[in-house]
Amino acid sequence: MQSSKRKVLLLIKSEGVFGRGLLLGIAEYALTVGNWSFLHIPNTSVTELRQTRDTEFDGIIYDLRETKRLQGILSDGIARITVAPDLTQPRLPAVINDWQTSSKIAAEHLLEQGFRNFAFCGYSGLIASDERKAAFLRYINEAGFDVLQYSRVYEAKDRPWDIEEQLLIEWFRSLPKPVGIMAYNDVYARQILVACLVGNIKVPEEIAVIGVDNDEVICRLANPPLSSIPINTKKAGYEAGALLDRLIDGEKMSSQRIIAQSMDVVKRRSTDFFAVKDPKVSAALRFIHDNARLPIRVKDVFKHIGISRNNLYTKFKKELKYSLGFEIRRVRLSCIKNMLENSDLSIGQISGKMRMGRIKNLNQFFTRETGMSPVEYRRKHQIKK
């Protein structure tokens, strides 16, 4: 561990959940090494930056969009990491958002809920939105379905929200129902939910909505509460801090990449609907999801539904294209992942909550389904506290 204080400049906006998560991770790393001092300028102005001209910094982590403002203010040789919306700066170390995986998770979630009509709502001209849209379209198309699209011009000044809201409502009413919608992020998803409320459109029975970022304030206070995909920005921030230390120590800046990884869906009311035609299949899905932490088997499902095994199996395969057993394993695996990602429960405690008996049983099940152990999965998706 280094003994001298290291001065670090942070030009990362803190009003969004992505930036706040990065900053928390960076701060946690700094706490572990104990020799960092920060200057954080959340909303960068040229005046504030020029005041840093006479200050010698050892390193900087900054939003790529601030590059022009930095010209002539900081020396080119300073150790630096960008927070980049894309890969347009391949020679610089960067924190990259995992656009594609978040869209894959959203697509899989809506498909698993039985939806066969899909839409994407985002901004045209915004790289992050365009990337998520392209990936969502690709995954849904690969499953054999089309995606309808609604785009707003990013930062458009000529269309106030009351007009935009009515356009959204009209478009929602024109969609085939039920439909699963992925929004570019939680802020956009909340606007969709408000438009549905104003337009008397039922969520999730007619339109199910999933966002990205899992902003707890937005998601929990939305009406209904919003399902969302968390991005592990805190872990990415921690890793960025560790990388910056290595760069300050002399490691060459050579396109190192830190991925802000997408995690499993945090399910809330906005997608809590099984869009399947057959009521027996819908009842089976509800039973499986309601009892996900119990060691249920296929026989428990058809006994509960009151239908023969072969009959339910045939109906299930016809509606969802996969088996009852697969759905039971998938839902239980999702529960385990959620606890590994979002709790400090030990592997033994998780095994107990899943009624799996010995830890060995959980390890074998998880490794068979994912190709990695629970410990490896947690290490990849959650930073140690």
C-alpha cells in the first residue's frame, strides 16, 4: 500500500443512479487503501475546471463528454480513466456500460412471462438508447417475434411533455395486447407508467413495462412499482479505483476495459403478469413463481392445477416452447442469483432459504446450471463489503 497521499479528480455527474453507483464504488476503494484525497466536481463548469489548473493531480476519472472541457487544463500524461458511452476512444482505459446484456435480460424476462407482442421505447440520437434498442430487437427477433418502436428525439425542445404524453397514449392504444415494453431506462419507464395511468391503460395486464438501472426511488414509488435491471456500477467504480492506482504506479494506459455489468431482473408489479392464453398454463406459472423457494417438483405442479401430467406438459410446451422442469429450475436459479447479488447472506443461509439441505446440493445445482460456483458468481457480480 502506498504511503503518500494521492490527489484524484472526479468529473462524474452524481444526479443519476449510474454516476452515484460509480462514485460509491470509487469511494469504497479509496477507503480500503486510505491514501486518496478527492476533488469531485459533479456538474462541470469551465470556471470550476480552470480553478484546478494550479493543482497537481495524480489521476482523474471523468465522463468522456467532458473531454473538450479538459483540454489545456490538465496535462496529457496524467493517469486517467473515462466513463464512456461507447468505444469511440479505444486507446484510453474506460468504464463501459453493458448495453447488450441488459437488453438480453429484459428480452428473456418478457419472453418467460409469456409475452408474444413486444415494443421498445427510447430516444433517437442517444447512443445508450440506440445500443439497447438494437440489442433488444436482435434478441426478440431471434426468438421469432417482431418489436414495435417508439422514439423521442433526445433533448428535443419543441415538443412539451403534455403533447408527448398524448402521443404515447395514442401509440399504446394502437399496440396489440398484451404487450411487453422495454424502456431505455427507469426515468423513461416511469413516464410510460404515468401515461398509462392518464390513458386508463392497465399495467401489467395490457402493457407490461421493464426499465434499466433499478433506481430504488423511481422503481418503488412508481405506480405500479417498476421491474428493472440493476447495473453493478458500484463494483465497476471499485474496479476503476483499483485500476487508477495501478496507472498512477506506472501501468501503461492501453485500452483497459471495466464493464458495468447488468444483473438479474428485480421483479415488481409492472411485469407481474403471465401473458399466456391457456388458464392452466398461467396457473402453473403462478404456482411455480409463488413457491420458488420451496423444493417443488413437476408432480407438485400438476397436482395443484388438477390436470394430468401429460396434458399440462403438452399445454406448457405449446405455450412457452420449453418444459415445466426447465421453468422450475429457471425460477429457483433466479432466486439464488438475486440473493447472491443483492444480499450478504452466506451460501449456507441461501441454501437454507431455498430448502436445499446441504450446501453441496446448492453448489451442484448452481454449477450445473451456470457453469460457475455460487462463490464465483458472487465475486463477479457483487463487491465485498
